[in-house]
Amino acid sequence: MNIPKFQAHFTPTFEVAWRLAKEFWGKGYATEGAKKGIAYGFQEVGLREIVSFTAKVNLRSIAVMERLGINHAKGDDFEHPFLPANYPLHRHVLYRLNSLE
Ligand SMILES: CC(C)(COP(=O)(O)OP(=O)(O)OC[C@H]1O[C@@H](n2cnc3c(N)ncnc32)[C@H](O)[C@@H]1OP(=O)(O)O)[C@@H](O)C(=O)NCCC(=O)NCCS
């Protein structure tokens, strides 16, 4: 779990995130780990909302969000303030999960 250090329309918030060495891709580990993190955040910490975001081009990460059943509203997508506008990773998708869902 991470607290994003930039300001956006959805901050302050808590982010669930993942990164695996390539040799461990394709085994379900990111999704399994994220499920545990989300359950901990809601049940043990008492968070009301957890978000996840990634560059629009990061299809593997978006696939993890979709597998987790996190909700995506196109109107929530945003330009990452720490990345230059002409950088391919600038445009981000935002996914949100509410504790009551
Ligand atoms: C993002 C990232 C963690 C995703 O890894 P991933 O391996 O695609 O995702 P998972 O660990 O959830 O694995 C899912 C895959 O494992 C497969 N799988 C194999 N055995 C499985 C099992 N027992 N249970 C579940 N899934 C299994 C799934 O079918 C799926 O395959 P697919 O991608 O061909 O559809 C990885 O690409 C990464 O570290 N990228 C670099 C860092 C990064 O971009 N991080 C995000 C920054 S915001």
C-alpha cells in the first residue's frame, strides 16, 4: 500500500500497487498479492477507498486491475503531474475500489 505523493483530483488516498521481476510474470502473483493487500486495507486498517493507477499503455497492470474487479470510470483518468506531457507514460488510468463494494 502506498500514499501517492502528488496532488490530483482523487488525492489524498491509498494506492495498491505491484511490481514483479519478469521471471515471475504470468503466474498470478500480482493479483494474489494485491487481493491480500486490499483485504488488509479494508478489514484491518479500515480504509474506505483504495485506488490503483498506471500509465494507459501499461496493459499488464491494467489487466491486474480488471482481474481484481476494481472499477474504472474514464472521467477519472488523469495526466501524471510528475511526468512530462510529451512522455508516453504521462496519461494514466485510475481505478477505484470502495470498502462497501
Ligand atoms: C504489472 C505486473 C506486476 C503484472 O504481472 P502479471 O504476471 O501480468 O500479473 P499476475 O501476477 O496477476 O499474473 C496473471 C497471469 O498469470 C496467469 N496465471 C498462471 N497461473 C496462475 C494461477 N495459478 N493463478 C492465477 N493466474 C495465473 C494468468 O492467467 C495471467 O496470465 P495472462 O497475463 O497471460 O492473462 C508485471 O507486469 C510487472 O511487474 N510489470 C512491471 C512493473 C509495473 O508495470 N508495475 C505497475 C506500475 S503502476
